[in-house]
Amino acid sequence: MFFVTGIVAIVMCVPITAIIADHRLKTIKIKAEIVRQEIELEKLKQQNFIIETEKMKLELEQMKLDYSSGNKELVKID
């Protein structure tokens, strides 16, 4: 009797183990996709930072040019 019960228990453990393994595999795939998306987001943030920095450099240069040309006009007026 115990032998039959043991065999049934072993047979029932196989599908349960397969379900648990499948669930863990799906969870790992989802986590991997999340990490990939986070990496992509960080790359976009980096590119955005670089673009904004370059834009600010150009604006600063433009302000310097405007200021220097303004000084020359003030000198001409005096």
C-alpha cells in the first residue's frame, strides 16, 4: 500500500515540478526584459544629457557673441 502511495506521489511531483520550473523560467525572462528596457532607457538618458549639454554650450557661445558685439556698440556710441 505504501509502495503504491509512494509511486503516485512521485508521479504527481513531476507535473508540479514542471509547473514550478516553467513559472521560474517565465519570471527570469520577464526580469531580463525589464533589465534590457532599463539599459535602453539609461542609454536614451545619456544621449539626452549629451544633447542638452551641447545645446547649452551653443547657447553660451551665442550669449558671449551677443555680449561682445554689444560691448563694441557701446564703445562706438561713446
